[in-house]
Amino acid sequence: MENTNIFRATQDPFIDDPRDHFDAVVTLVSAGDMHFRPLTSDDVEDGPTRAYLNARNNGHGEDTALKVANRYSQVFGDGTPVTMTYVYGYSQGDWWFILSTGAEAEAATDLFTYYLRGDVYDVTEYEVRTCDLGHDHEEEVDSLFGIYADSENDAIALYKEGR
């Protein structure tokens, strides 16, 4: 009887929003989803995001609105840069505008991008045993949920690295 291990990755349908785990403010400002209503300044508390939205609502362009948000951060906040990230999904209508600021804004935005695209995986390792009759029997050995990766294969590779 020969034993081998195989790995399977599936999308994680129960992943929590990763923005809650960072020292950053990451705000989804707009999206290419007909069910998403773009934010207005009334939707957020005082801060760089509200300054950005006020500038946009008053007819200022993207560059000016970001300058206003960054100035707000310097004068009233902790001075960390405010950035706008444009994220595109896998189909034509999938896009998001994400405004972020804070010490861990880049990492939080990266993970939020994976989250929005559905690129979060569960990886399960199975031991496959071939019985005397020649049939393969799988037994779950281990699993890990919430792996942020670009593909199933990347998720499996990350799982193997962390074992």
C-alpha cells in the first residue's frame, strides 16, 4: 500500500472583512456594483475620508480631493498619507475605489483587495491510501482557512510554506 498526500484549495466563503485587524482606515468609496451606493460626506465621521468626499462633492477633481485629505491628515490627524487605490476584479463590472490612511494602510488595502475579489482560500491536506483492493481512500490530515492568495495553486504553496 502506497500513501501520498494531496492538497485542495477552495474559496473561503466565511472570511471576515480584514479591515478590522489593522491600524488603518480603509474605506470603500465607490464600486462597480449596482447595489453599492457611493459614499457621501454624511456617511463617514470627521477625518481625511470626509475631507476627501467633501472636496469631491464640491466638484473638485481626484487630485485636489486627495490633496485636501492629505492636508487634513497633516493638520488634524497623525500625518500619515492618504491614498486612493483603484482595484479591478475579474469581470468587466468589477471595480472598487478604496481610500486609505494609517500606519498599516498599504497592508490593509492589499488584503481588502483579495477579500473583494474573492481571492481567499481554504486549503485542506489529505492523506491518500491505496487499499489491498486498489481503491484510494482519503483522510483529512490538516486544513487552514483564510489564506489570501492570487490563485488556488498560490494558496496551496503558501500553506506548504507555513507547515
